[in-house]
Amino acid sequence: MSVRELVVLGTASQVPTRHRNHNGYLLRWDGEGILFDPGEGTQRQMLRAGVAAHDLNRICVTHFHGDHSLGLAGVIQRINLDKVPHEITAHYPRSGQRFFDRLRYATAYRETVGITEAPVAADGPLARTGGYTLEARKLSHPVESYGYRIVEPDGRRMLPERLAAHGIKGPDVGRIQREGELGGVSLADVSETRRGQRFAFVMDTRLCDGVHALAEGCDLLVIESTFLDEDEELAVEHGHLTAGQAARVARDAGVRHLVLTHFSQRYSDPEEFERQARAAGFDGELTVAHDLLRVPVPKRR
């Protein structure tokens, strides 16, 4: 049975707090696991969340500030200690290659697993599999940063009443799906488009074109909201978003489920992020993330 869900490993910005670990997010997408921004302590958070190194297929780093990448060393060494049997691909800004190299080889260990380095240097597709396309878009932050987007190919949904009207049943249903036509009846006559699901991961950034492109039409959007709206000047200065800004992006993009995260330690009331997001006009499903939370990708309409 396929599973599509977000496992939140950490939600703090800059420094961890008593209740929030540094960033870390695992997206389970059917049989694959994509780890985003493993900050310090991610390996331990994986254990607490029931996530194993064997669950990982890709690692995606948005940028090389410590709260988004210091956990790479431990995660990579755990992948090797557990002798993960499959290839793992790492995506990160090409401009940070020296940081990736330092983290990958931060200490001595026995390297047993091949990690494919696939750095990001421009907007566009990074990988295509049978289940999704992984894309990147440049963001606006004091250091080079990219957001990531997963797009499932559109499919077809068979319509039982139309199949019955054309006398198509049993093995012939599979045949028309494979061949696109059967006895003068086209696949379009007995089915409709099933829109592929979309997920985006947007971390440290000001408002920019990349934010909107990543969020467009997402079923699940994970986006930073480091500051509350009253501190918008600080957000712009440091290259971040406020809760209201993130919510307006989601509202305008038609996002179905918005997940706010990456909260500054200056705020003690997480519910205020939700209040400001609602005040900004987002009326879809909304989650203010906390560590070890699991968020399912919304079911298809």
C-alpha cells in the first residue's frame, strides 16, 4: 500500500529550543524517502520518529546555513554504518560544494555506500522517476538557496458507467488502458484526467518568483514562517517570510494543505502563526508544525 506523508523531524530556526529541534523533514512518497534539510540532531530525531537510514533515497538541502545542513555528517555516516543497499542521491546548491564535502567527510568512517552527488545550479528538473519529477527553483536568501517541488505525472481515472456503456469489462479494461483504444473506443471516451499530486518545500527566503512557482497548485506546501507579521522588516532584512506572507502565497497558489514551520525562538505562542495565516485569507487545511508530527498528503479530490 502506497504512503505519501510528511514526517516532521525538527521545526526550529537558527538554534534549537527545549521543544524544537533544528530542521529536518522526511517526505515518504510511495516506496521512496526524501530527506530535506537535515539540521543538527536529525539522526536522533529519525530514531524517535521511526525513520531508518534504509528509508532514504534522496537528500535535498536548500542551503548551507547550519540549521539546515549540520546533520548531514551524522546522517551520511549512519547510511554507511547501516550499509544501505541502494543508491542515495544528494541535491544541494553547487555553490556550496565545499561545505557538502566537509560535512560528508567531517570525520573518519568506513565508506560503504555510494552517494551520488547531484548539485543544483539553475532552475528546472533535477530528476525524473516513474512516480514523480523533482524540480528546483532559486530563492532569495543571503546565501544561495533553492526550494524543491515534486510533481506526479497526470494519469487517467476510469469511469465505470462509460465502460459499461461501451461494453468494456474484465481484461479489456486493462487492454484499453495499455493500448489507448479498443474496438473504435478511445481511452478518452471511458476515462478522465487524474491530476498528479504536487508537493513543495520552501525554506529560508524572502518573497520572490521562485516561492510562487514552487507553491503553484500544491496539494501540500511546507514553507518557512520564521517571523510574525509585526516583524516583517526583520524578515526582509534576514531573508525570511512572515506567517501572513506565507499564507498569502498559499492562498494565491491554490494550496490545499499549508504547513508552516521554521519558527524563531523569539515567539512563545505557536497559535499566533495560525491566527495570522487565517487573517491573511488562507482558508485551506492549515498545520503549524511541531517536532515528530506526521502530515499525510491530501487525498485526491
